[in-house]
Amino acid sequence: MTAALVANVLATGVMVGVIWMVQLVHYPLFAAVGEGEFVAYHSEHVKLITLIVGPAMLVELMTALVLIAAPPRGVGAGPMWVGMALVAVAWGTTAIFSVPMHDALASGFDEKAHASLVSTNWLRTLAWSARGALMAWALTRALGQGAPGVS
């Protein structure tokens, strides 16, 4: 088992937890913020959430690349490529849908932009959830390979 695998599992775990909280709690509550406060609230959301997800996403990406180059024992390259594809889905969805919707909301609450943000965020939620399950599986496989007599 490598440090890259452990770091990847931890970063992915952070993202799984954050994305579910954002999907089920935080984004829906955008609609409850008053018009007069929304721009400042949204600006703080973007600034503060980036402090959490920025480092986690970067660690996840960097370690995913390392794991493709050096797959964990007992796992192989195939699942690591699937994991990288899920990173690409999450990052791509962020760039294609989330960032433009946040840009639209930066000047004030807009029901259509908000609804689009919530609905398209399900793509990221599912991608990170699938990645979390995949990486948990990879970790258990790698741990099994490292223990004598366990296959």
C-alpha cells in the first residue's frame, strides 16, 4: 500500500462528504437567503468552500495520476483509470456547469441558475460517490495484498 493511495482515499472521502452536504443542504438553502443578503452570502460561500475543496481536489487529482503510473498491488491499472475518469467527470462538470451557474448567481439570486446548479450538481455527487466506493474497494484490496495469508 502506498502513501498515494492513502492520500487519495482521504481526499476522495473529504470530497464525498462535502459534495453530499452541498447537494442536500447547502445548495438548496441558497433559495432561503434573502435578496439583500444573497450576493454577500454567495461570495463568502465561494471563498470559504474553495478553502476546503481546492486542496482536496488537487490532492485527489495528483494522487490519482500517481496511482495510474504505479497502481496499488492487487488492484491493477484498470480501476485506477476508471477512478481518473470519475475525477474528469467531477472536474468537467464543475467547469461546464457549476462555475457558470455560480457566476450567474454572483450578481444575485436567480431561480433558473439555482435550479440548474442543484440539478447538475447530481453529476458531481454521483461521480464522487462512485469514486469513493471505488477507492474504498482499492484500499481494501491493497490492504489484503499486504497481509500475509490474505488474498
